Amino acid sequence: MSTVVNVPLRYRIPWKKIVLYLLAVGFALYLVLPFYWIVAMSFMHEVDAISVPPHWVPTHPTLENYLGFVRPNTAQELVGGRAVSETPYSLRNSLVVATATAVLNLALATFAAYSFSRLKFRGSQVLLVLYLLTRMVPGIAIIIPFYLLMRSFGLLDTYLALILSYTTFALPITIWILKDFFRSVPRELEEAARVDRCGWFRTMWTVFLPVAAPGLVAAAVFAFMTAWNEFMFALFLTSTKAAKTIPVVAANFATDFNTQFTVMAAAGVLAVVPPLVLALLFQRKLVQGMAAGSVKG
């Protein structure tokens, strides 16, 4: 009677998976570590922040850097004191300008994108390409004419100057995002609404726009982030705390005399919070909108 000998199979090390996991971990650290360092430094004293080797965890956490925006101490008044006092106002200005830009951009882009996705007319593709080409013009090439135009209308150092300029930047890309998303919405929904004797505006408001909500959220977040992060036009078009945005004020923390890195880090954390909260609140619709908008109908 013969006996069966079980020979163990040679174990193969999954090198491909290991390499992919290591790359994923490395990329995650590349994204997370800078943000963690800014947050950690915002709770440090200046001595701990500039020490060598660095303290990755605050040894003596403090809220002094955040309280300084309300009650600046002597050192903060001497070093970047103007930036410290203007930070709360700049956050308000950025929030107002970015929100207004997102709303205005969404209103204009919705009508334009619907026309391109539903109506057939001669030259539509050429017009779309022209819209996109306007976004390719570098901002430095038009900043002086735009400045002179705003000065002639008396709009320098106002919200309206920033809102108009940011809407100009974001509108072409937003039209392209919504155009592809609107094409993925079934025409049968609109036809069913017309059968029920719904007018065009009622069809848009009660049927089409609710279905297109993920795409609208993605477009609104894009416009908001474009306005929130813009620096050059805000630097040229604003001069006082009445209209300065957070990128302009944050640049003023670095002075010829000295730089307080902990206060600058605290300002950076405050600047990141509104976009982060916005992305977390609309995370699901944002992903749905960008995924569906990338599919051409």
C-alpha cells in the first residue's frame, strides 16, 4: 500500500502588494505630516518650534498663539502685529468673498452648462473651447488692466472687485464640470415633467436641479476653493482690513525684523478649517459629482 506524502507548497512573498502598501503609506504621510506639523506647531511656544531637533509633540501645549488674535501680547505686537490684528477680519472677508463667488458662479454656470448639454446650436464646441482658453491666460497678464478697470469704477478695496475677478477665473472650469454632469441626467425626467404640465423653471427647480445636486456641490466647492486660495489679485485689489483676504494677511507674518512661526502656524490652521469643514459636510455629494461629471454623456 503506497503512502501519500504531502509536500508543502513554497510560500511566495507578495512583493507587489507590499510595494503598493508602502507607496500608499508613504503618500499618506507626505500629505498628512505637513498638516500635522502646522497643527502641532500652533500649540507650541516659539522656543520649542525652532528647536533642533524639532519637537514633534508639544511638550507644553498652549493656546497663546490663538488667543493672540484677540489679545496680542507684546511680542506679537512687535512682530507681525498688524497681521495678527487683521487675521479675524481677513477670515470674515475670505468667507464672504468665497461664498458669494460660489453662489454667483453656480448661478451663471448652471444656465450656460444646461444650454451646452441640452441645446444643439452651431459653434457650441468652439465656444466651449474659447471659454477654456480664457482660463489659460496667466493672471499676471491681465492684473494691470483689471486693476485700472476696478479703479475707474471705484471698486478697489471692495468685496465686489474680488468677487468679479474670482468668478471670471472659476466660471469656465465650472461650465465644463456641469456640462458633462448635466449630460448624464436622463432626458426622460424632463419629458415626464413636461407631460405633467410643468414649465421650464419649475422643471429645473423641482426635477433637474435636485437630481444634479452632486454636480452642483462639486462645482460650488471648486469655485469656493478658487476664491479662498487666490493671492495675487487680492494683493493688488485690496489695501485695508475691510477687504483683505486670509492669503494676503498670512503673507504679512514674515517681516524683516523677525518671524513668529507659531503664530503663523495658528493662522494657517484657522485658514484651513473652513474649507476642511466644507469638504467634510459635502464629502459624499462631492465625490458623486466629480465621478459622474467625469463621464461624458
